[in-house]
Amino acid sequence: MTAPPTEKPSADGEWTVGKIIEWTTAHLKKHGSDTPRLEAEILLAFTRKCPRIQLYVQYNERLTDPQRAQMRELVKRRAQAEPVAYLVGHREFFGLDFQVTRDVLVPRPETETLVLELIAAAKPHPQARILDLCTGSGCIGIAAAVNLPAASVTASDISPAALAIARKNAESHQVESRVRLLEGDLFGPLGESDQFDVIASNPPYVADGEMATLPPDVRLHEPHLALQAGPQGLDVIRRVIAGACGHLAPGGMLLIEFSPEQAPAVSQLIEDAGLFDAPRLIKDSAGLVRVIAARRRTSV
Ligand code: GLN
């Protein structure tokens, strides 16, 4: 008896997990992505509702038609510069998963430098009081709360939509009882006598004239409210430094993220405030000066 003829693979029989990853990687690369393979895998894992690592044991599996349709749509949008994090609704930051929408900036690796400094500054305080200004998705304050189980975090943002995301993230990381979320402009919603051991912020710091030069992912899709800050990008940083003077406990630490070329100006603003010891500049993982740490003097 002869074996029944094997079915000829149809055209879509070609679309296995492995093939889709290869094709998408090449396509996204052509459209200017720096990390096309990673993005292809994240989009496909999202489509198949599985952890990314699972794709490797599914390499020869075929996609269903709805999966192919969804993947096609996601890849099209990514090729038009929509950030992957918005397409899949979340982003890993400091080893934690954060929900993100277009109402918040996508958490960035350089901001992990700020969180490392924040945790180091808070550690000596048994029950550290932490303030996170312009919290957005909440990633800074929440990462600190997760890593400092006795700390209490206050996080403010001017955007109610951003705070709604921060609230979800605080809940998903089970720190909502230690993360107080306040709506308002910087220190505005705080009580006059509220004091903190550490104040940290990744405020908007892009200069008006730089906005048009940002990569399309950022310029076309991320909230400009969280990015743009006046002619030198220093408008919000200036107000963070001024306001910190009234809310930082003696010996407390102020930590601010900024753009590398702003380092001299930010150092000068700290010095001019007249309340801080000589500040320290800290480089991010890309080797760029990204964070300033300034300790409030214990005596004047
Ligand atoms: N580093 C961000 C960017 O240019 C800016 C973030 C901010 O303004 N806080 O993509």
C-alpha cells in the first residue's frame, strides 16, 4: 500500500512562528527600528498571548488566521513608528511590568539610573518618605516602593489620565497602600508641611526647539505634556528645584533626570538655590550624564 499523498502546504502554511519572526524582523529593520528582532518577538508573543520565551518552542507552529490578521495590523502600526509599548499596553522597567497607554511616557532605560539612585538614597532611612514628581505611569515611585518595603511614596502628576494608569500599576504591584497619588502641578497638591527624605523626578525636559527633532516614535505618539519644557527645556526642572527647598528634610536628597547637555545649567540651578551640598552628576547605562543628586545641607 502506498502512503497517502502528503498535503501540499498552502501558501499560508508558510507562516510559522519562526517565519513570522524572521519576516517581521526584516520589515521593522527596513523601517528604521533599532531592535527589530526583539520587537517582532514582543508583538508576536502579544498576538499569541504567550510569554516571549515560549515562542522558541513554538517555532514551527502555524499562526491561526486571526493571529495573522492581528500581527499584520500591529506590524503595520509599528512600521509607522507607534511605540511597541503602546501597541501591547505594557513595558518592562526595573524588572517590573508596567501598564502604559498614550497618556504616559513609555518608561525608558535611562530612568532606571534615577531609580537606582533613589533606592540608594532612601535605604538609610528606615521608613523613607519619598516624593515622585511628574510620576506618569508611576514607574519611578512604584519601583521604589516595591524595592523598599517600609517606604511610603507620594507621587504627583498634573494629568488625571496618567494618574489613573499609575493607580493601576500601584495595584498590580500591590503597593497601593504605600503609594499616595495626588493630582496637581508638582508640589501643588502637597500639604505645606509635608517633608520628604528623597524627592525624585523625571520631569519634562525637552527644549521647545528640540521637539521637532525627536524620533518619530516620541514626537508623533508620546504625550508632549510629559516632554516639552520651554526654550531650554529647563522650565519644569527650575520649579522642581525651587519647590524642593520647601519639602526636603535636612539631609534629604533631590534627584532629577535631565538631558545630557543640560548638566551645566542644572548644576548651576542647584548651586544658585543655595541650600544644597555640591551636587553629584550620574551617568546612565549609555554613558551619558543623566541624573543629578543634590543633598540638602543639614545646617545653613
Ligand atoms: N528622554 C526623553 C526623550 O527625549 C525625555 C523625557 C523627558 O522629557 N522627561 O525621549
